[in-house]
Amino acid sequence: MFTDIDSFLRYFRSVNRRAVRDVTALPPAADGWTPVGGEGENAWSINKLIGHMCGSRLYFASAYRRQGWISPEPPDLSNPDLWAPALDASFEEFSRLVTEVGPEGLTRQIEMIDTPGATLSGWRLLLMMMEHDIHHRSQIDTYAGLNGWDPPDIYFRSAETIAERQPEQIAKYRS
């Protein structure tokens, strides 16, 4: 659990930076790319997924502020030059909105959208938002990998790099 909103936002800023890093690493062919087959959310373009990430941040901020689970209109993401600025703008707006609530926001109860009477703590709602954001970033990275567009390694370390270091770590910690 985060005990203050500034700590949460510091961490979420790094999550946003990784989202920006990953979408700016995509090639021009990613613009408008959609998966083969699928319906509804399973057929969204990369552009639409990025817009969904931006809008969902503000959807969760609305709920956190006890102003309803309201989805805003997505930003214009008609070309890749708009992707990173939209993610950054939604991060800034999200940060402003949740900061305005004050310290009680983390512990107060928020009514669920689909379960009358059921509530969750503000800090849980914020973690749900962040998990949702990371889920869709990973979806975009998966699409990149399927298309042969190398997604950046998380934390700048590949699985292969970690595997190379295993003998050293085993010798150091298990000998």
C-alpha cells in the first residue's frame, strides 16, 4: 500500500515513462496496425489502445474523486507523433486530479461501478489503474514482438542478459 499520493505518483511516473519509451520505439508500420481477427477490444488498433490507456487513467481519476466512473473522450492519436505527448498529458492530468483529493483519498472507500454497495479503498483503485495501464503497454509490446518490431527490454535487461549472470549469482549467493 502507498501511504501518500506523492509516492504513488513518483512510481506511476516511471510506469508512464516506460509506456512512452515503448510507443516511441514502434516503427511507422505500427500506426493503425490491428491484430488479425478478433472483435471489440481484441481488435483495437495500437492507436486506439494508446487512447484507451490515456482515457482510462482519467476514468480511474474520476472514480477516485468520487465523481463517478466516467470515461472521457480519447485524445486524437491519428499519427504516432501524438502518442507520447498524449500519454504524458494524461499522466499530468491524472496527477493533478488525484492530488486535489488530499491525503484522505488513499484510505476512503469508493463505490464499485458494477456492484452496488461494494467498495474498495482509494489506494486499491490507484493500483487497479496502474495494473490496467501496464497490461495494455504489455499488449502493445506483444503486438510489437509478433510483428518483429523489437520492444524495449523492461529495466534495460533482457532475459538472455539475466541468464548470462546466473552462474555468477549462484556462486555468490548459494555457495
